[in-house]
Amino acid sequence: MTAPSTSVPTTDDGQQDLPRSPGGGDPFDRDILPTPPGATAALLRSLLAPMKARVALTTFLLLLQQAAVQAGPLLVAYAIDSAVPASRADDHGPLIAVGVGYLLCALAAGGLQYWFIIAAARVNQDVLLDLRGRIFRHAQALSIDFHERYTSGRLISRSTTDVESLRELLNEGLQELVTVVLSFVYISVTLLWLDLGLGAVAVASFVPLYLLVRVYQRRAGRAYRIRSTAIAAVIVKFVETMNGIRPVRAFRRETANDADFRVLNSRHERANGDALLEMARYVVGSRLVANTAVAGIVLWGAYRVAGGSLALGVLAAAVLYLRRLYDPIDRLGMFLNSYQSAAASLEKIAGLLAQTPSVPEPSTPRQLPALTTEHPGREVVFDAVGFGYRTGGEVLPRFDLTIPAGQTVAVVGSTGAGKSTLAKLLARFYDPSAGRVLLDGVDLRDLDVPELRRGVVMVTQEAFLFSGTVAENIAIGRPDATHEEIERAAKAIGAHEFIAALPDGYDTDVRKRGGRISAGQRQLVAFARALLADPAVLILDEATSSLDVPGERAVQRAMQTVLHGRTAVVIAHRLSTVEIADRVLVMEHGRIVEDGSPAELVAGTGRFADLHRAWRDSLA
Ligand SMILES: Nc1ncnc2c1ncn2[C@@H]1O[C@H](COP(=O)(O)OP(=O)(O)O)[C@@H](O)[C@H]1O
Ligand SMILES: [Mg+2]
């Protein structure tokens, strides 16, 4: 197993050549990840390191097997030049020895190959298993801002197409490639030893073959890269369209999508065709070189045999060797193909694995002080916090905010004011660009995952359900919860009635027929999930937006008991939600422009008073 020596300049999916839609909303127009130099080789080393001994064993088996295979023509030469003449003189020993030797070599070659295939398959399996596991673990550990850029289509492409191309190389290509290289070495040495002149001609024929391989590699490599780019684009388009199938339907995007997809799809096929064409050229060229070399050797050899300066057996061995050597050369193109595509894939995977989370785990985590039953909440402090997304300007200019333990804070403000951003900083989806977010005086960056999970939970409007039962979905934040606890959480939030009415109640599979639940019901499940997780700080970001007014009322009533003593940040569109709050923050353009109790703000003359009046009027 050799490290890929060709450097394939992939910057992820190399989208520069792809069609762009004029709106700039092109899915391929996103930030892409360059692979740091050396990352690919380092990845390969780390994959093979735990199986050094087994790799050495498989290599050794292949060496032995090749020796057994390449002994054949030598035995033929010996038979023609020595054993047959001896046999004519009634000494049959040498001929029998040759026959037995040939048989033994064939048996050894077969047995060794069998052993090699099994040993290599085990190594390959373990490598691929490890690699796919790493991709999943790593992608899952990367921060939200990474996923916003990289898209799930790319990740799917990494763990399917790219892993598969590596599998192809490991299972077929690599063995063949190593075999060809080994036989080149064996045969060159043997031929030169048998006859310097013939050997030199054979070795000289490797030069044009080598050049041919290089040219092919370069040209097919290009076609291959375009092909892998194109297939990634096809997958990305596919996944995006199907993920967004509702808006696609709603806006009748099908025809436009079809057209986009056709472009990408045909681009992939064209690249495939180009690669095949290069392959055909290569096969024809390499055969031409090989046959010319064989013809030359036969001609010159026959001339020398006639003149008595070359033994017939040596000529026979030379021709046999060359045939053996040139036969796999046709296929060498294919191995190089899979080698190149695997190198490109490995490089992309290495690029992904080299990403570090922008929200890293602390090296020396700190503990939060213990909570008491009367005060299950924690104090939240935004200390000179400023923030901007990687792709844009400043969203939150520096600000300070203290939320005492147990307080329920409502955050209101127009769309784009920065409410969700504030919430996401508190949930540590992102780290602030400046300042610190403190939980009971401890920087969020110093909390490890379990501590953070017990500390802060955020419920958003996109209440996602995982495949599994309703009960499992509720228990995600606390997998050890009993059925009673799950039911209690659902009852507290008013979700029990609808769950009990499902075909299998709490054991209904949410992805199965009959298990379909509405957006509002999904939100109730998400609430129950958050309740059960029992965090010290609960964030609700428009989490009641899919509920009807009575549903929202019910949740609010439940919230008042649930939130009691807990610190809560409630972001809501409907001002009715604000009534359960101890304090209201009004945000505009990333700034907190009003801060006070609901009564104070309503009585005042600010933004909130206006909003509240408008809302009251709309109810009347
Ligand atoms: N993931 C993101 N990447 C870049 N910009 C973002 C992202 N999310 C939000 N923004 C920008 O940050 C600003 C505040 O957004 P947000 O906090 O979601 O507002 P709100 O929740 O108050 O509607 C907006 O201008 C929005 O365009
Ligand atoms: Mg928002």
C-alpha cells in the first residue's frame, strides 16, 4: 500500500466550472474547504498505523506470490535449453524436476494469492469502517457554522461516493497496481540476468509505456476530477431539492429544477465519456508499443538464435515474460483511474476531517456550582459580547446583559433584529467574537458537553423529530427517563391527549403511516423533550409559532409552572407570550433598546408600548 503521490488539486468540489443561476442563490456558490497540505498523507498514515503488521504481512504475501508466478518462464527456458536435450540423452530427471517445479510454483502462487486476498480484504474492511466512522463522528462534532456552509449533500457525497471510490481502489486497484509494479521489477531483473541485450530492449520499451501512462494519467485525471465534481453536484442538487420538496411544490420549481438537474447530470455523463475516450486511446497506444517491442525482440532474438549466440529457451522465456508484463498494461489504465479517483476522494475526506470545530471543547472544563431545588435556575451574563457571522458584518454590537437566576425574560423585536442570534450565543451554537457569555459566572467555553447540556436547552420553531417512537423523541435529552417521566412531561405541556390518540400511543413510530403529526404537535413534542431534559436555562425561540391561540395559551399556562424558578429566555412573535415574563427586552438592529417589566414598558412611551397598543387593538 503506497501513499498517493499524485497531488490532485481539489478544493472540495471545484465548483468553478458549474453553471450558476443569475440570482446568486446557487447551491454550488458556497465557501469551499481547501485541504491543508499534508493532510491527505497524514490521514492515510493514521488509517494504516493501527494495522502496520497486517499491511506488512499482505505485502510480504504478494512478494512471495509474485516470485512463484514469475518462476514459470525461467523453468520453461531451463526445460528447452537443458532438460529437453538431457531427456534426449535418456536422462529424464531434469524434465521431471521442471514439471514438478512448475506445478509447485503454480500451487504456491494460487495458495498465496488466496491467503493474500483474504488478508487484504480484512485490512480494507477495517480501513473503510474506521474512515466512515470518522467522517460521521467528525461531521457531527463540527460546529453549526460549518454545517451552514458545507451542506448535507456534500457530507453524504463524502461518506458514500468518496468512501466507495476508496473501496474500489483498495479492493481491486491497489493489488493490481502493486502486482504490475512488482512484475516490472522482477521481469526486468530476470531478463537482464538471462540476456543483457534482450533485457535492455525490454527495459527500453518501458520508457514509451511510462510516458504513455503519464499522459493518460494527466488527461484522464482531469476528466476524472470533473466527473467527481459533477457527481457531487448531482448529489447536492438532489438532496437540496428533496429536502426542500415543499417549497419546490409550492413555487412550482419542478421544471426549473429539472433543467438544472439535466445540466448537472449530462455534465457528469460527458465527463464519464471523456474519461472513457482517454482510456481507449491509452489501451490502443500501449498495445502498439507492447506489440512493437515483442516483434522486435522476436526478430532480433530469432536472428541471434540462428547465429547461435542466444539459446532458444532464453528467447522463449523473454517472449513469455513480455506477454505477461504487457497483458496487465491494458488494465493498468483502469487501476490508475481508480487510484486517481480514490486519491481525489481521500483528499476531500482529509479536507473535511481537518476541519476543527469553531466552537471547541474546553481542554480543562470547569464545573458549574450545584443547584438547589428552590433555585433550579442559573444567572446568565453577557459580558461585553459582540458577534458577527462568518459570512457577514457585525450582527450584535457590543452589549452587556444580566439575567438573574430564575427570571423569565421575553425578547421581542422585528425580524432580523438579532433575537435568534442572541439565543444561539447563549446556547453556544456559536462563540461570541468579543466578550464572554457566563453561566453562574462560568464562561460557556469552559463547560464540557454534559455540563452545557444540563445547563442550557433551546427549543426552536423547527421542531425536528428523529426516526423512532414519540416516547424516544421526548426522551432524547434524557435517554434514561422512565415511561412515567416521559408521560408526565407530555401531560405538563398538554401533549398527552394527542399522543394517547395516536395508533400506538407513545410507542407510535413518527415516520410510519398513522404516526404523522402536525407542525403544532411536533412543537408540543419538542417542548416535552425540553421539559424532560430539565435544563437550568430554557430558551424558546418562536417555539410556539405553529400552535393555535388556545394551544399557545395551554403551553403558556404550563410554562408558568414549568419555568418557575428556572431561568428562561422566551422569544415570541405574539405579545400574549410576554405576559408570563418578568422582564421584556426590545431589540432593534442588534441592540437592546428597551428593558423593563411588561407593566412598565406598556405604561411607557417606547416601542413596546406602541407594539402593545397595536396588538390590543387587533384583538378588539
Ligand atoms: N447563519 C447566519 N449566517 C449569516 N447571517 C445570519 C445567520 N443567521 C442570521 N443572520 C443575520 O443576522 C441578523 C439577525 O438575525 P436573527 O438573529 O436570526 O434575527 P431575528 O431572530 O431577530 O429575526 C440578520 O441580519 C440575519 O440576516
Ligand atoms: Mg429569529
